[in-house]
Amino acid sequence: MRKYTSGGQLEAVVCNCCGKKLIVVDGIVREGVLSINHAWDFFSEKDGEIHHFDLCEPCYDAVISEFKLPVDVEEQKEFL
């Protein structure tokens, strides 16, 4: 869950799973977080809904540990 100032700057991020308040400094999240913004489509029971949520890194790890198939992970290449 994200909260913004009246000027639109990010001021708080809270994990929707465990409720942990993540560190935000000058509008930048300073720790690992997965942010989901998903618009459900026509073939879903949630058609027309957009879901937004955030998971801290430990909650993300707990969720994916329950998957039958592992997450595909690749190394990100940095661009300077």
C-alpha cells in the first residue's frame, strides 16, 4: 500500500501481507519491495478491476516458496 503527499511524492509504503512499514527517504523506497499494479481483463471474474499492492522482500520470498513451479530469475544488466 502506498501513500503520497499532496504534491504527489511517495511518503510511505506498507507491505499488504505483514503490515511492515518500509523505509522511504525523499520519495525513494530504501529496501526491497515488489509492487503489483494489475488490470484484470475480460476473461477474469475481476474484469474491470485494477489491483494495487506491495510486498516486502520476506513476504515475497514466503509467497514464491509455495509455488509449484519456481520463479524464472535472470541477472539484470546495469547500464551506465
